Amino acid sequence: MASLNKVMLIGNLGKDPEIRTTPSGVKKVSFSIATTESFKDKTTGEKKDKTEWHNIVGWRITADLIERLGIKKGTSLYIEGKLTSRSWDDPSGQKKYITEVEMDNFQILTPRGQGDRPSGGYQQNSSAPSQQSAPSYESSDSAAGDDLPF
């Protein structure tokens, strides 16, 4: 039986991305984005908003691009990835769990000139530029020294 694990989100960063390097030298970026859904309350007829926060992680060249592009709190992003879950034991020995979106592709949606943001995106493992209105940055995540197309 076939399966699919694909997540697509459009939202705003709640804080600046956190860049770390693992002991083995692999770069990782993590941040959270907020998505907001508007709806009409059935009893009052009033418009209400519901905000969800999503944990996002990116590895290697994805993390490097987020850092190089200077993506900051408030930036609007389109993100594609897959859901992943992991667990660990905190210092007190209690088991902790987290579900994250492992980012494969992203597109900066904040217009140029708003917060000094460049526009553009990144598509992992793509061989040709995207034909979207904003430029895309493509690279293979498997080779650490690849030239970036910008």
C-alpha cells in the first residue's frame, strides 16, 4: 500500500531561527511558524481567529540558506516538508516528545523592502530553477560544498 507524508504551510516566524551544528558537523536550523485560521462563531456570528504553532527543522544546506538569507522573526514563509516525531529523556529522566516538520523546500513570501527581506525560495534536490514569480534557490542537500546559485 502506498503512503504519503507531506506538509505544506504558510505562516510567519515567531522568533529568529536558531542555528546549531551537531558534534559531527551537520548544520541544523529550527524555528516555529504560526498559521492562523479565521472562522465565524456559530453562536455569536463573530469572526474569530485560531492560531497554531508548528515546529520546523532544516538540515545541512537548508539550514545554511536560512542563515545566509538572514530570515528573521516575522518573515512570512511557504514551507514544504514531512512530519517527523522524536523523543528524548530530559535531565530529570522524564520522557519528552515532539512533532516537527522537516523542511525540504521553502519560499520567502515577505515582499522585498519589508524588513529588508529578499524574496525567493529553496527546493531540495531540484535540478532546474523553478518557474515561480519569485526566484528559487536549488541545491542538493547531500553535498556540503555545492555552489549556491546566487
